[in-house]
Amino acid sequence: MGRNIDIKKVPLGNTGLNVSKLCWGTLSFSPYHSKISPEDAGVLLKKGFELGINFWDGAELYESYRHIRAGLEALNYNDNLVISSRSYSSSYKEMLHSIDKCRKELNKACIEIFGLHEVQTGELDNGVFRPEALRALSYAKEAGIIKAVSLTTHSAKVALKVAEIQEIDIIMPLINYKGIGIKDGSLADMEKAIKKAKKNGKGVFAMKVLAGGLFAEKIENALNYVLSNPNIDSTAIGMSCLDELYFNHKVFTQGISEKSAKHKFKSKRVSIEPWCSACGKCVIICPQNALFIEHGLANINHDKCILCGYCISACKDFNIKFVNQ
């Protein structure tokens, strides 16, 4: 019965965009995470929209643009949809190329939100992060090919600094009730940062609230935390089937009960094949410093891993993958 209730829409800071409290994180459609076809993803996204989810989050890294486009086409490019994407690009030219690639692959003249992917403290230059890429984003916004500029980060220090940077409209921080995965500070530090960002008119949408599935057994605590935080406009959660969609829809429309908390998500872990060549690309890209090279093989510290899947995308030999526990 609850499936007929639309998820609440809220303003995303001062951007003029109204988004659902639940954002569909399309990392769950990435070929590094699942084998969902664009056609099947389009069906899921369309059903989610019918339940009120008008906010879809992607990234150049995820390789999920085909899946998002299938959803857009299924809904005839509905004007109420808000699409978010981002890039690791650091130069002016590279960032404009990333924006154009997104527009072309989604067949959209304007992308609602585009930004800087996974910014770290060492990228601060003259008071801003990735200044040339940010300049390109500002140009794109002025030219009308994006509507808002975003930044994603796992760092509490970066989030606090971003709260003061005028060119950034939206921040997407890693945050969860235990603070797992937060860099350069504690959960309290990240909470302070997003409170300041919100006060300064920035939109805030959270990621890794389930710590990549680590909170599957504590899902009630994890979701209640973000739902009760007044400084979080929307929460991105990856969903790969109707059961997960219906569960999250019920939580975001009716709250979470002890009964609903018994919903089981598949528990996964990262596995590295023994024929790994130890090239080290996975170590470089891992935002949690969970990977290391030892005895001629990439190894993983599972206590640090938040199942983001970035290492899988970095391994072009496909020696890293998710496996069910």
C-alpha cells in the first residue's frame, strides 16, 4: 500500500533544483558492480520515478551513462528529472571534455549537476580545489550546459573548506552513523562541515551511508541517522533490484521499523585474483588506503574497505571483483 506514496521533494540548497530525499546512486549499475543491462536499469529507474525518485547520481568513472540514458528514454526525458555526474578531470580542457561526453552519452543538452569527483586535501591550490577544472565548470554553468557545480569528497577537511568556496553549489560528502571511511577528521568534524555548508546555502546529498553494505545488519541505525539529520537534503543509495527499491521507498516515506529493518542486503567483499600483476593502479585510486602491494600481489585490508569499487575500475585485467560472502 505504501508504494503509492511519493517520496518527499526538497530544495537542494540554493540551486533552484528540487530533488527527492532518496537519490538513486547508479554505481550499482556499473559493470564493476553488477551485470545489469541498460534496458533492465531503465525499467528500474522508471519504476523508481513513478514512486517519486527524481534524482539520479552517476559519474564518468562508473560507466553507467548507458543505464541512465535508458531511464531517461523510458521517461521521455521528463523535465522533473535531476541528473548528477562528475569527473576526476583536473584541467580546463579535460573537464569540458568530460561534460560534453556526459551530454552526448545521455543525449541531454544540459546536465543539472556536474562536478569534481573525490577531491582530497592535497588538491587545494590558491584557495580552491582543481582550479582549472573548477574554472571550466563555472564556464559551463554560465553557458547553460550545467545548472549547478558539485564536489564529492571523503575528507572532513575538504568539506569544511568547500563550505566557503562560492563557486561550489553542492557538496556530496561521505557520511554515515559510525563515521566509517571519513578521512582527515571524525564524524563530528564532517557533521560540522556539512552544517556550515548548509548554512551557506549549499545543497548537501550524502553518500556511503550504508558504508558499501557493511551496515546491512545495522540498517535501522544507518538510515535513521541520515533521515534525522537536518543538514542532509538527499541520500544516495545504490539499488539493483525491485526489492531494494521497495524497501528504501518504504523507509523514506514511512520510516523504518524493526520489521522493515530485517530486510537483507547481499553482503559482499572485494576479492583479488592470485594472478594479479601488482601494477599498483588499484592502490593509487583507493580513497581509503585499503590496498597495498606485498609479495608481488595486491592485498586488501577489509577493515578499511568501504566497497566503493574504484579499485575494480582501475584494474584493466579484471583481477579484482566483488564476491558474495
